[in-house]
Amino acid sequence: MGRRWGRADISSYADRFDVPAADGGLSVTFLGVASLLVSDGTSAVLTDGFFSRPSLPRVLLRRIAPDPGRIHEALGRAGVTAVDAVVPVHTHYDHALDSATVAAATGARLLGGASAAHIGVGGGLPEDRIAVVPPGRPVASGRFTLTLIESTHCPPDRYPGVIERPVVPPVRTSAYRCGEAWSILLEHASGRTALIQGSAGFVGGALTDRTAEVAYLGIGQLGHQDPGYIREYWRETVQVVGARRVVLIHWDDFFRPLTEPLRTLPHLMDDLDASMQVLVPLAREQDVPLHFPTLWRREDPWAGL
């Protein structure tokens, strides 16, 4: 698909920032990119925990490392004190840069594949707080059960491959290779279920016979794929698991700090409008509400289902 300058105007979709607010109990809080805090007030799971958000010049030209100030500010604003598990959806820097630091600050275990474990070791996390999770095997974490299903990164993967040794920041961005990419199935003790698809890649048939009431669907780079790929991505995630609500994530410009209003990625990296031209009709045809999450807001995506 052709590239153009500028970026999509997120205000064009203002009416879709309407996930029901949580009024207590189980909630999901969007914290940028694919960072989601799922909490019932007693137990909590956090995907990624990426808050440092270094600028594009730093990412391209310098070494990067977790920013303790930005991490502390974000955790405080989100009301995060304790977390049972931090789970990177894969180990590119825009997902896993802060994962070990956030796990250390919140008392969480760092869960994932061998690549995530190397980030944990390099970040100084004790070995008993790092768990390499076998694909497809349910893992209990507080009142949640997590199942990590093997997936892929949306093409192109600029830093492919696995991480083979501890990553000790500061390092070049390329040290954060994709590693193991996951479709994360989450089930709460209440019976509520969700699919968290952090990257717009998929393995055909991987989610067959799995179910989830809600899908948090990563759409980063999806707008640079052809419409056939987008429709297949929807089928292999949302449709296969029978999701009855979809919330779109990984659309915001992650070179911009969370203290500034969110905006979309530039067209050179993604095209949100192109994604929505395919996703909106799919959602309408299948009668699946399609939303964007609101930053910092505790939301209940299961309300009304």
C-alpha cells in the first residue's frame, strides 16, 4: 500500500472512545501501546508496562534504557502499587524495555519466553521472579489464569530473532529482538475472558477451539498490509475466539511521552485510516462493537455482554 506524509487524525474516531467505564470489580486500564492493566482490586496482570517511550532520535541514534522517572509517574497515575505478573507480548523495546523495572517496582513475576527471561536477568530481576512459560499451558497468577499461545509479529519485523543473552541497558534498540510473540488468553476467577493480541500478526489456526468474550486487538503496522491480510487477521483472532467486543490497541505514537495527548503513528510507520476502512465494515457485518480505549481510564469491556 502506498505511503504518504502526515498521520491519521485520532479525533476522527472520537465516538469510538466509548468502552463502558468500570464501576468497581474487574477492569482494564489502557496505558499506551499494548500496555494493559487488568485488575479486580485484589489481583492484577500487566502486559508490557512500557512507559519510558524514548524519542525517535534517541531510538535511532543512541542507546536506550528504562526511565525511572517516567515509570514512577505512570505507575502512580494509574494507581498501580502491586501486580502479580508482567507479561510482554513480545520483546521489542516498545513492549519490553521497562518490563523488568516495572516487575521489580510492583513485586510482580515476569512471565514469557526465553527472550523475556533474558531481559529480566539483564534488568536485575531475581531468578525466582522470572518464569519461562511453556506455550499453551495455563499459568495461574493471582485470580487470573494466563495462557500464552505462539503467534508472530506483524510484517515487517525490523528486529527479528530471539534474545540469546541478558540485555543490560543502556543498549542499542536492536538488542530488543522480537523474541517469542504471544496471543495472550486471560481468564478471571469470575469467568470473564479476554484475548490480548499485542501485535498484528497471527499463526493460522493457533486459536482454534479457544474462546474469549473480548479481544484487545493490536493494529500497529496493520494499515500497511493489504485488505486481504487485515480480513484474515480479524478471522484468525476476533472471529475464531468468538469475541463480542473489540478494543483497538497499539495505534498511538510511542515516541511521544504519556504526559502529552496521544496521537497516531505517522503514515510512514502505519496508516490507521487504512486499517479502519477494513475493520469497521467487518465489525458492522458481524455485529461486534469496535472501540478505542481511553488512556488512564478504568474500563469494563465485559459490560453489557
